[in-house]
Amino acid sequence: MSLHDSLTGEIWRSPALIEDFEAITGCGGRFAGSDSEARALALLRSRLGAIPGVATSEHVFEYDGWERTAQRLTLLGPTGATSRAMP
């Protein structure tokens, strides 16, 4: 087995993977500028900062990305009911 295969398998079997996933999703939707984004950023800073022997840095940059606008959910079928998809 290669080192890559060994490390990959170890990562997928690690309970930390699920713990990290639950922690980041527990922060909320993480839309830019939101409180949930700030919580996620603090979590990631903490987790990355805890890795021994690894220096982290941040780079702020602007990019053309998507923006959140009005949204709705339409049920397909005879009723055609609609609802706001996200508060």
C-alpha cells in the first residue's frame, strides 16, 4: 500500500473528520458577512492553529462571486405550492 493510500484511509477512518464536519456545519449557512461566517472563520483559525509545526496566514482578496437574493422553493406536482427557500 502506498503512503498516499495509507494516509487517505487514515483520514477517512478518523473520528475527527466527522467532528470537524459537524462543527463547521454547526456554524450555520456561512454567507459572507454573516455571524455564521465569523463563527466558521474562528473555528477554522482555531483548528488550523492547533496543528503542530504549521504556520498559518490569511490573505484578504476581492472576487466576483454570487450574491444572495430572493429565493423560493416550488413543489412540482398538482399543487405547485411555493415557499421561501431560506430565511
